[in-house]
Amino acid sequence: MPFAANSQQSTFKGLSPTGKVPCLETNGMLIWDSLAICEYLAEQYPGCWSAEVTARAWARSAAAEMHSGFQTLRSLCPMNCGIRVALEKIDEGLRADVDRIDALWLEGLNKFGGPYLAGKEYGIVDAFFAPVIFRVQSYGLQLSPRSQSYVERMLSLPSMQRWYAEALVETWRKPEYEQAAVAHGKIVRDFRV
Ligand SMILES: N[C@@H](CCC(=O)N[C@@H](CS)C(=O)NCC(=O)O)C(=O)O
């Protein structure tokens, strides 16, 4: 089901209590909000969070920071997998968000040894940053070499490739998101159908 053209009239009202996605319906329960869904999944499947207490605490902190923060990045660089945007200038707030993400990723990769943020296994914390991975690609955001390798690793995952391929063939457009994508730059390539 596509998003409504205008976010005030969400098409998901009636399906999701907030009118927003994701919203999971399972075993007679409705679980809305990405973090609550991830916690539910972690109760069903071991390994979603790291088994090691320090890595788990770090991963939870980083995922929570992503869940509630980075508003400038979200508004100046809305997720749009299929386009490449040349930003006119790197706004101070955007630079601060990107620098913080870079520092956070470096901390995780250095502390827990990679190749994922909290160690050897892909987990919820990596999933939380997946939309940022696509934003880095779409808006050419500059990161340190180690964080950039993490971006490449994430982009090569079959799940990310499938997400990307499906995004490219999506024909439906939300005008609000299209306008936001070019509010601070111009589209230099468009790989969408
Ligand atoms: N805090 C919520 C945020 C959910 C959210 O903002 N979802 C957006 C898409 S990313 C949405 O459904 N927007 C409805 C719309 O644009 O019509 C979560 O993490 O699940």
C-alpha cells in the first residue's frame, strides 16, 4: 500500500494506531514503532542483540540514538534510494549529524572488531542504520574510510540489494518526499524507472 500524498492523511490510519509504518500484526497483537518491533523480534530470535553485555548495551544505546535523533539528516536528506543528489552546501547541522554518525560507527567498529557495528554478527543496531546507509549513497555524504567500508559492506548484503532493487522499480512517488529531496541540492542521477 503506498503512502498518502500528504502525510497528514496517512493511508495507514486504521491499520496502524499512529498512522505510521512499520507496524507489525502478529499472534493477535499489534506492535507499532520500529524499536518495539525489534524488541519483540529479539524475544523470539536470539542474536538480534549481541550476547555480550557491553556490546549489547552499546548497540542498544546507538540504536536508541538513531531512533530518536539525527533530525537534520532526516529532513535535509530524506531517504530516496534511487537518486543521487549534489547538495548545494553542507549545512552545519547536517555536518554535525554526519560527524556524530561517523564517530559512533568508528567507536563500534573499533571497540567490537567489526565487521558489523557491535561485532561479528549483523544485528538490530545495523538494521537501525540501514536507511542512513542509503542516504550516504544518495547524497554523497562524506565519512571516514573505515565508516565508508562499513557502508560498502552493508550495501553488498543480499537484503540491502533486494531493498535497493525493489526501490528502483517502484513507480509510485510521494510529492512531499520528492520536493524534500531537492530542497537543498539537485538530482544528478536518477536510477528509478
Ligand atoms: N518512530 C516511528 C516513526 C515511524 C515513521 O515516521 N514512519 C513514516 C515513514 S518512515 C510514516 O509511516 N509516515 C507516514 C506517511 O508519510 O504517510 C518508528 O520508528 O517506527
